[in-house]
Amino acid sequence: MVIKIVFLICFFAIMLGIGIFARKHARNVGDFVLGGRAVGPWLTAFAYGTSYFSAVVFVGYAGQFGWKYGISATWIGIGNAFIGSLLAWVVLGRRTRVMTNHLKSATMPDFFGSRFDSKGIKIAASAISFIFLVPYTASVYNGLSRLFEMAFNIPYWVCVLSMAALTGVYVIMGGYMATAINDFIQGIIMLFGIIAIIGAVLSQQGGFLAAFGKLAELESDIPVTLGQQGVFTSILGPDPINLLGVVVLTSLGTWGLPQMVHKFYTIDSEKSIKTGTIISTIFALVIAGGSYFLGGFGRLFDNQAIYNEQGGVIYDAIVPHMLHSLSDALVGVVIILVLSASMSTLSSLVLTSSSTLTLDFIKGFIYKDMNEKKQLGIMKLFIVFFIMVSVILALDPPVFIAQLMGISWGALAGAFLAPLLYGLYWKRVTRAAVWASFITGVGITSTNMIFGYIGSPINAGAIAMVAGLVIVPVVSILTPSMNKDKIDSVFECYDEAVASHKDK
């Protein structure tokens, strides 16, 4: 217990120290939200990766999909690395940085409003972000409850309040720069932690080869491959179609998430984008690939502790049960790893939510003449507000919120991905096409939550994203184009290289 408490105290002290250090980098709105668009490749890449992977991935998704798909769940991590990181940086990185700087956009709704010359689109995007980021923020806490109960035997609410308070303090003090520096340190902890944990867990089963052999002997209880042996160690697993849906949602989905795309706004130069692409891809391959690979061995730890009273599997309990017999030092590493993953994602979400509501809704629609000091003050108040709401939801989540958590990612990415992607590359995208994408993305995921016409919420989110990619070009071709001079002025920014902050 002493070792685990020492780890926590050191971790919290470092986070607060960075918040105090970064105060000098948060003097105005641009610095607070974007780090002055002067953040280097290492900080940006780690901020992207740590915002991508929270406790939801390490505890929830790794346990759930590892149980369902076995070793083939590793494909999810590989997809996250090469589609969600590598391709996202290559396709979106430079163009997002250049165009958002040219349009003076600090948030995704602000970008949509300027790119498509529409206050209505800006306000709608802000509303969608607010509605679906808040429950997503609350879900970040969920992966911590069982781990803290296992490690410290303390109430879940103590963990939630402590984590929320610490995150709020360093984000309010240092803004984006504090978040980015903390993300870098947290990312290093995650890298070393996941490697150590995989080695320790597999050693409990006699090593990789022995564990792989035991997993191959298990019979499948998946309806498609009922009774077959070896499916949990096969390349595509027992259910490749649904596995593909998970890969699409968790990989392609990052392209349309406001808190992820925001990282490209902040990077300092074109050279940094190239470097950040490599770093981010390697980080994702280790963290996501390692988490899902670890979860793939979950069935070897089958125990009554992972079942509820009705006999159903409690997926969030699988990974904690796999770790319960580790040494105190390794359990301490696990706690810090999951805290790092959760706090980095939480800080990114609350900063994105507060800046969106302040800059795109309050300043853009209600109180248009706010000065910098008032904007910063309101933004910090909203950070406190979002954290308080997420804590309330996390401590006692009603049923509809629990459902909303599951569709948040699909709704956000389904609404935003296609307008962002096409909007960066194609002059012909129309306002009607953007509205169609918003309606389709939110409509498919939300109505499916009520009526359940698509069996899996994961697949519903994937379908929403793919539908947007089809609908936007079709509607754009069928509807009147925007003013040519206006669009030409937007796209003229691509004729210049991305200048670094120091070069200006």
C-alpha cells in the first residue's frame, strides 16, 4: 500500500507543478486554447495519443473486445495506429493546421462556421459538441472504479473527485500547454506501463506460447462459430464482420472528433507535422495494440468475479481481474497508467467543451463583444462546470446517459468527419451537404439508441461515418455551390508552407 500511495503522491505533485509552470503560456485566449500554435511535434503527438486512449480503452474496450474476439482484437489496435493515427496525420494534419490558422479558427465549430460562411452551422456544431462531449467526458471515469477498489479498497467517489479536482486545477492554471506537457509525461508512463503489464500477465500463464496454447484449446460460445476450438487465436477471430465495425469506429472515428482534430490546430510547423506523424503512430501501435492484445487473453482468467447475478459477463471487470494478483509495485504502475490515460483524455475533453461553448456559442451568438479577459474567465468557469457535470454523471449515471455514452463517439464522428475531410480538400462542398451530414450522423446513432434497428451501437456509429462520406459529395453535387470568390479566398492558404512560430 505504501508503494502505491507514494506513486500517487508523486504523480499528483508532478501534474500540479506543470500546471503552475505553464501559467506563463496561458495569458490570452490563443495561448490558453491553442498553446499559441507553437507546440512541438513530441508534445503534439503525445497529446494526440493520450487523448485517443483513455481508461475506456484499457479497461472497457480491451476487456470487452478481447473477450469477444480473442487475439484478433489486436487488429483494433493496429487499425487505431495506421488509420486513426498515421492516416489521420497524413490526410488531415497539414491542411487542418494551415486552413484553421488562415481562418483564425480555434475550435471545430468555429472552423465549420468560417469555412462554410454560416453562423447556423457554427451554432449547430457547437450544440452537437456540447451534447455528446459531456457524457463522453463522464465515461472516462468508469474504467477507474474497479481498479481503485482492487488496489486501495477506497470508495469510487473519492477517486472520481480527486481526479476531477486535479485535472481542473492544472487545466485552469496552464490551459492547453499544461495539458500538452502533462500528456507527454503521462504518455511515457503509459508506454512503459503497458509493456510491463503484458509481460507480467502472460507470465502468470507460463509465458506467451503457453498462454497462446491454452487460448487455442477454448471452445467458442459465439453464435457464428459455436463450439469450435482455435477461433480465439485465429487471424480474424470468431466474428470478423463485427470486428471490422469496431476497427472502423475506433480508427476512422478520430478523424471527426473535435478534441482530436484540435491537436492539428496547435502544432508549430510543417516539419513538426511529419515528425509528429511517426511518433503518434508508434505510440498508438504500442498502447492500443498492447491493450487489445492483453485483453485477448481475458478468457484464460475466467472466474465468477467477472459475472453478474444473471450470469452475464461484466466486461469492465475482466482486465482488473487479470491484474489482481500482480505485485504491489506493478499494481501501482497500473493505477498510474490508467490515471494517466484518463486524465489526459479528460483534460482534452473539458478544454474542448469549454472553449467550444465560450467561443462558438456565448461569444459568437449571445455576447459578441467579450474582451480577452472575459473570454478566459468564462472559459475557466465552463471548465469547472463541465467537470462538475461529468462527476455527477459518473457517480450516479442514469440509464439514458449510459446509453448516450455509447453513441457519443459515433454521433460526433458521424456528423463532423465528412464535412471536415471534404471541406479541407474540395471547394465544391455546400452548406446543404454539411447540414445533411450533421442530421445523418446524429440521426442514425440517436434513433438507433431508441429503436435498435442496427444490432450494435458500434456498428451504428461506423455506418453513420460511412454514410456521411457518401452523402456529403452527393448532396454537394445536387445543391448550389458557394460563392466562388469566397471559397477561393479560403483555399489560397494552401499556396504557402506552414511557418513555425519562431519564424514569424
